[in-house]
Amino acid sequence: MNPGAALRTGFGLAVFGVVLASCASPADEVVAVTATDARCRVPQRAVRAGNTSVRVINRAHSVTGVYVYASGQVEGEIPDVARGGTRSLAMNLAPGDYDIVCKSGTNTKGIRTTISVTGSGGRHLARPAATIDVSATNYRYHGLRGRVIDAGTTVAIRLHNDAPVENHELEIFGPDGQAVGEIGPTAPG
């Protein structure tokens, strides 16, 4: 668990696009993000639509998560970038404005920087086809057993923490062992 992450009361919600094969094309564009305690620096504010690599360098004093939003919806996230660490996320950006949000330590709102994506191509994350409710109690999770999610399906997962005092979080991994999303520390209730 990341003690510096923002706490959410009651439940957490995340949307995941399930990808069962790693067939990503190489990035045509790179969005470099440098996260610090006071800034979310993105020098390149305009990119072409299509295959894009979002590369994060964490210069903050604590673990940082970087989120890519379009129209208020999370399109991608790079969770838990260690202090001094670097991580990347391959995305297929459609035209439009995107907010890059860096959240480090106790900064729950994050620091936003807007980029514009122009041209044709790319795609926005699909709206969820289903919502899966998961309850957590004493580091046990209920509601996922027996679930089958077809390749290419987008689902929302809602985490409710039924534990008496402990925070719980949930990270989802694809068949390749790579994280496809997470719900951060969620307080009881």
C-alpha cells in the first residue's frame, strides 16, 4: 500500500480496457512528463493523433501517479512512479484536449497540464460495458471469482471497503503481467 496516496472514502471506481494481446505499434509521438512536488511539466503541448508514448520522470519527493483525462474520464494512468523513477504508457490518442494530471504525496487534486491532440486517428477509451462490484475485507476480495472479460471489453470496477479500519486498494493485471489499472487506497465505509 502507498501511504502517501490520496485516501478515498467508502469506495473507489476505475475503468479498465482489457487487452489480451500486446500488439501495440511503436509510438509516433512522445509526451514527456516531469512530475515535481509543485509542477506537472509537459513541454510538448501539441501532438498528432495516434500512437503516443506518455513517459513520466518523477522528481517529486514521494511516489507519484500520472493520469490522462479526456472529457473528465480517465483515458490512461501511470500509477506508483517511484521517487526518481521513470515509467511509460502506450496510448492511441484521438483528436481533442487532454489533461495530464500529476498526483504526488498528499496532493489529492493533482496538478493539471493540458495538451492538444490534432489530426486524425486514435481512439478514446470506450465507455464501460459493465460494472463489477468488488468488496474488500481484511485483504480478501469478493466479486471477481469466475468473472470472464472478453478481449477488447471495457469494464468499470467499483471497490467497496468493508474492513473495520484498514485501507484497501486493488490493482488489475493483464495476461502479460503488466498492470492495466488500479484503484488506490480506499478507506473503510
